[in-house]
Amino acid sequence: MRVGVLTGGGDCPGLNAVIRAVVRKGVQEYAYEFIGYRDGWRGPLEGDTIPLDIPAVRGILPRGGTILGSSRTNPLKAENGIRRIKDTLAKDEVDALIAIGGEDTLGVAARLHDEYGINCVGVPKTIDNDLSATDYTFGFNTAVGIATEAIDRLHTTAESHMRVLVVEVMGRHAGWIALHSGLAGGANVILIPEQRFDVDQVCAWVTSRFKASYAPIVVVAEGAMPKDGDAVLKDGTLDSFGHVRLSGVGEWLAKEIERRTGKEARTTVLGHVQRGGTPSAFDRWLATRFGLHAIDAVRDGDFGKMVALQGTDIVRVPIAEATAKLKTVDPKLYEEVGVFFG
């Protein structure tokens, strides 16, 4: 058995832990051979590979990013993309492909399996934690930890200058990072994409905080939108999967708060710092377990499946089912934390 491995979409902490687990168990217990494809789906499109064996994965467990590289290449939009992938896999004598990624990367894997018969197994990766079939994706815990530490640090400078600090975090169309880090960091306002916000209400919470002689911290997800407006975009361009570049709502909101309350407001955009650096212990543990179970799915010939965490168990679910809809924040969960606003 020869197995291909690729990592697609945005990088995140824990990718290397998956690669390590897949290769270690695959070589040691099943005597499989492995080949790594560079930069997500670009690798099998262009035949760009690197060797994967036990020496290649030694020492990568604590490293962030991915030794295979990543990209947002969409082979379904490339000229003769499917045929080129099938030709590459045949040339490389690859019997199965393990795709590690989020909804876009795994969406491609689902179609390659369901419509074109390519043997694919999926591993869920995204700091956004927005895949519905798994309780958690690796990368999320690390991102929340980084955001929480940043919020902790910003409290002291906010208090020193008695100004509003707006913290913009990632998450695209899901507010999990904002909700978790905002609650853990003691933010006074948390704004998520699932609930449009009223700027006047935000300003009222800010004013209330100042009346108590404290400086407010506002955590806003990049995809959050005001009731009377649209998402704030970095620019109007789309990536190969049709996604716009979100960012800028934090700066926009800070200006609105300053204009309406007369209080000085500043913005911190955490951006890609949430993706970088060494993975947390939880993400190393989860990513390693995902890798071990992914190679077991290959051994069992259980293709078209994604490994997922449900409770404390790793289970297999159809990739198409796992990517059919986003996992977003339940309104009841958001309502719980409202007691801390203002």
C-alpha cells in the first residue's frame, strides 16, 4: 500500500502532529509507504512531491505550520484538474490519499471520492472549529489560547489609558474563537457572525463599563456584521473557493465607538498570529489521535470518510456529510455569556 498525504487551506498548529502519527503507525504497524504532496491540492495537480518516512517526521510534533506546505488551490476549477490528479496518483502508484484540511479541502476530497472514485480519507483541520461532524478540530484550542493571552495583555494597557480596546479575531462565518477567547479573557462585549449587533447597544455597554471606572475590551469576530450593514471586507477579491477576505470590522467599530461615545478607541487585529507557533497540548493530542485513526481507515478500506471527535471517541463520518453545513454558535450558548456584557 502506498499512501499520499496533503495539507490544504490555511495552516494551523497540529498539522505536523497528524502527519507524524499517520507515517509512524503506517510504517511501523502496516509497512505502508508514504508520499507527501506539496502545498495542498497543488501537489497532486502538478506532481510536486516530497518523500515521507519516519526520519522525515522525526521532531515535528511541537512544530507549527506544516512540513508539506499548504495552499487554497481548488482543483475543481483547474483545467482538467480531476484528470491531472488521477494521472498523478496513478504515476506515483498511490493507492489512497489522506487529505488534511477544513471545509474547502475536505469538500474537494468528498467529490473526488463520491464522483470520481478516488480513495480519500479526511482529517478535520481548522482554527474556526466550524465542521459540524466533529466536536473539535485541532488548531482551535491553540488559537483560543493565543487570543485569550492577547486579551489578558490588553486589559492592562486599556486600564492604564482608560480607552476602549477592540480585538478582532478570526473565525470567518463562525464565532467560536471570539466566544471562547472573549469569555476566557474577560471581555466586556463579544460580537459574533451568528448574531448581528446593534452599534448603539455596544456603545451603551462601553459607556456602562466606564461608569464603573473600568476600561472596556470588545472582542469581535472578523465576520460579525452590524444590524444595518454588511460584512466589512478586506477587498472585493475572491479566492479559488469563492471566499472573500474578511477583516476590518474591528477598525470600523472602533471608529464608530469613538464617534458616538467620545471615548478614545483603538484596534488590535490578531490575524495570522492565531495560526502560528507551537500547538497546545490538547491540539497535539487530538491531531495525533486523528492521524492514528485516519491510517486505520485506510487499512480498513473505509474511504470517503472523515475522522471526527465525538465525546472522547474518534469516529468516522462521511466527508460529504461533515462538510454539508457549518457548525455555528448556538444562540442559547451566546445568550449565556451576555451577563458579562457591559
